[in-house]
Amino acid sequence: MRLSNAPIASPSELRESESLFRSLRLGLNRTPRELHELLETIDRRVKKHEFFRIARSRQGLWKRYYEEIRPLALFTRPLLDRVGVYCTPSLSDSLNYDAVIDLPSDRKVLVEITSSENGYEASLRNEVLRREGHVCSTGTVTIIKRQGSRDRAVHVEYGTKTKTTAVDEMRRAFAARIEKKAAKNYGDSTVLIVTFDDHWIGRDDIHQIRDEITSELGPSARCFEGIYLLGLSNGTRIAMSGVPELD
């Protein structure tokens, strides 16, 4: 698959978008419906190409929006009409959660959001994307180092993979991410959300992956009150171990 991108955003575009985010007060305590309206407001401006280039570059608060706030809005869609539910993004790197969901029962659920994607490999693909204007999303990433020099070049081959291979890679990525997060010190009131790109994979495949992962995970994964798989393209939301008040 070939991805394309506009050149990296200019400093003035970054300042303008940061001003937008400040005016929207991203860290405000909101109901799920208000959070969803925030998502629609920002996505609408991106689709109008007003902030398309800066959004694709994932600079500044755009990175936090796409990795934390937008997934939180998608996750809480089933709660749009639930009275007494409020969501507050943390917007902090020093806390071990990304958001707090206040429930009608006066209980707080901490939310940790993580991606199944290999962040380092994705950053290398984005480097090629910014440099060349396109990159293959399924090709092998290679770092070429010049002998006797600190310089290095990133090369992404053009290649394809079967759906079976892609599904198996996704299963292993989910399991590895959950195990890695479970190894950290999270409280038993924390819900883990693992995001993925669901534009190419069917719901039945995700259900199969969920069933396989559930049988593979060790006891450490039980430290979470709930674990969910969340698609960022189509909003697929599947509970591995759900929380009734969030479903």
C-alpha cells in the first residue's frame, strides 16, 4: 500500500493549529457527546484541508489529539446518551493514565491508551513519507549506515503481504503490547485501550484475534479492570474483558 503526504507543516501553520487547540480547551471535562462533538469539529477542519498538512505531520498537540483524545472520543461513542458520565483527558506525560472517566456511580475509571503499531518503525516510515512524499505501508524498513560515518539512510521497500500474514502480525502485536503494559504499575481501576487500523480487517477477524490473545495472555494482564481493542478508522470496539458500566 502506498501512502502520500504533503510537505511538513510550516511554523506558522503549527502556531495557528496550536491556537485552535487552546481555544477548544482539549483538557476540559466533557460528556461523551461533547467529546464526540469536539472530534467532529476538529476532523471537519482537517477534511476541509484547513489543517490537513499539519494534522498529517503529527506535530505538537496533533500527536496527542490522534493518540489520546480522538481514541477516547471513539471509545465513548456507546455512552453518548448515558447520563452522568464525564471524560477528562490528562494531557500529561507524568501520569500513568491518559484520561479519567467519571461514572454515575461516583466511580472513576482511569484510561490508558496505547497503539498496537510499532512506534519506531512507524516513525521511520513517516521519515520517508516526509522526504519522498510517499511510502509503502507493507514494505520492509531498512536502515542503511555508511561505514565510518554517523549518517544513515532509511529505505522502505515496495512489497505486499497476504491477509493471513497481516492478521497474524496484528495478533502478535496486540499480545506484545498488552503484556508490555501489564508489566508496568497500573491500578486495578485502569482500563487499557489498544488501538489499531481497522480499515482493512473485518470484525470477524478481530473477534478471532481477541479469542486467541485471551488464551495466550499470562496472569499479569488481569491487573487491568478491562481491556478493549479499538479501531481508529471505522471505530471497531471489541472488549477482551469488558467493564459493564462502559458498554
